[in-house]
Amino acid sequence: MTDSSLPECGVARFLYLLDGPWATLIVRELLHGPHRFTALRNALPGISPHTLTSRLRQFETHGIVTRTSYGEVPPRVEYQLTPLGEGLSDVLTAMNTWALKVPDPPTA
């Protein structure tokens, strides 16, 4: 697989596109509507600006997110899920439902 190609297997493709914990959390935030970079960073305590920028660029490259720059002073940029990205809503809901069924480990 090269940098410009995606795995043929759907599960592998999903894992490639949404690698790491931040990817799904970014999508979770964007499911609430468009966000500016700083608003996303504030909603995700602990994410570095570099990681957020990298994930947003990857999402934009693969058509999951759009980046809209407004010609204002100061400049304003918003990130929004595309219809393809919005399709992740059901996936994240299913992940949440499943994860909440996993019991906490017993305490010693």
C-alpha cells in the first residue's frame, strides 16, 4: 500500500482513516456541527495542535471533512463533516452502545 492508496478491506480502510483515539473524538465533536480549530482543540483536552492539524488534513484529503476559510479580519476557518463524514454517526453510536455494556474491572 502506498500513501495515496487505501486498503481494499473495509475494516482495514476504516482503521487506516480513523487511526488513534483522537480521530474518532474529532469526528464526535464535528458531528455537533462546524467548529473552528481552537474550539476543537478546547473540546479535546490533551490533543496537540500538531495532531489536530494532521488529522484534519488527512480527513480533508479523504473527503471526510471540509475546511472553509472566510476572508475576514481576523481570518476565520471552520471545519465541517461532509456527508461521507456524517455517515460515521451510526458507527460512533454503535461503538458507544457496545462500550457502555463492557463492565468495569473488579476492584481489589
